[in-house]
Amino acid sequence: MKKITISIILISVLVTSCHAQNKIDLLDIKLPVNKDILLNESYKTREYDIYPDYNTYKSSDPNLLIVNNEKISNGLQEKQGPKTNDVLFYLKNKDQQITSITLKTFDTEKTKLLHKALLDKFNKPNYFNSKSFASYSIWENKLTNNLYLFEHNYGPSSNVDNKEKGILYSIDMNDQILVKKFTNAAYSYYKEYLNQRKIDGKDYSYEEFAKKKDEDGTSSYLKAISNPVKH
């Protein structure tokens, strides 16, 4: 009986260990990454859509929805629906590399958790624009050359179900096609900043860029900056 119990414990530890090895923290991924790392038999993914130069793959696999060690999944893999948190991988067809990851959350608890995880991981954002209905944060990881854009929608003014929702874009900054695609609309000021920084050939903050614009007579860039602590 004792031998049977020990065997069961050993099997249990082995299974737990295997499951742990399959978990991927999205903020630990340095983009670009080879497709085989994320699109393999360890995870449940499905082909989602085709774009020029890219294929996309979607998943609600809990082992892929981890951010800074926090579980962002909000439903069972086999019970996916329109409100199931999910992740989308952009696969560049030319070299079979994943150059961008989009994580979406559709419930208040996980959206708040995602926002907190980003702040815990990267601290104060490089850019933060807060409105009454949403906030927009940007982080640049100079070590990995990855760009992170996070949109936090607060609920009543932006959707009908009063749920807070989030969209996190992780992008390889060398993929200029996707950088330009995702830095539109609410992030367009930052896009201009990135373009100007590239032209100038030197590094400086968005705030420095906005102050220079303000001195030149355009105040909107500086007015866009909010205080993430006070929000």
C-alpha cells in the first residue's frame, strides 16, 4: 500500500512538472520568436485570419494567458465564447517568426489584473494618456526591443455591459509594418515621436518631444500626457 501511495505521489509530481513547463509568460517573450515555440502541440491554437504577409493564430489556452506570473484566462478552453479572454499571434510568412502578440480581456477582474501586472513588470509607462472612459499606456523594453501598448476601457462610457476591457499589443519594434498598424488612433502621438526620434538618430523621452512641440506652438502632444499614479 505504501509503495502504491509513493508511486501516485511521484506520478502527480511528474504531471505537475510537465504542466508547469508548458506555461508561457507573455512578458518574458522576446519578439520575434520562432513559430514552433508558441504554435505547437503543447497549446491549443487555431488559425484565425490571413493578412498580407501574415497569418494569425488565436488561442484561449490558459497556459498561454499568463502575464508577469498572473493568470489572465477567464474561461475553459472548451467553452470559448465572445467574452473569453484570448491571445492572437501574428506570424510573418516570410521567415515564420511571430513578431506580434495581441492579448484581449473582456472582464473587469482580469483587465485590472493585467494592468497591475504591466505596472509591476515595467513600472511607470513611457507614455500614459488618460480619458474619462479609457487609458492608453506605452512601455518600451530597450533590452528586448519590444513595444507594449495597453488600452484599458473602463466600462459604462465605452461599452454596454459595464465590463472593463483591455487590449495589450506586444510588438517587435523591427517590424515596422505592425508598429505602424498598432500605433494609430489613440497612440498616434507616440507614432510621431518614434518617427522623429528615428530621424534625429538619438534617444529621448516622449515628454521631451512633447515639450519641444509645445514650444513650437502645438500644445496637444503635451496635454495628452496624464499622471498614471493619480488616475
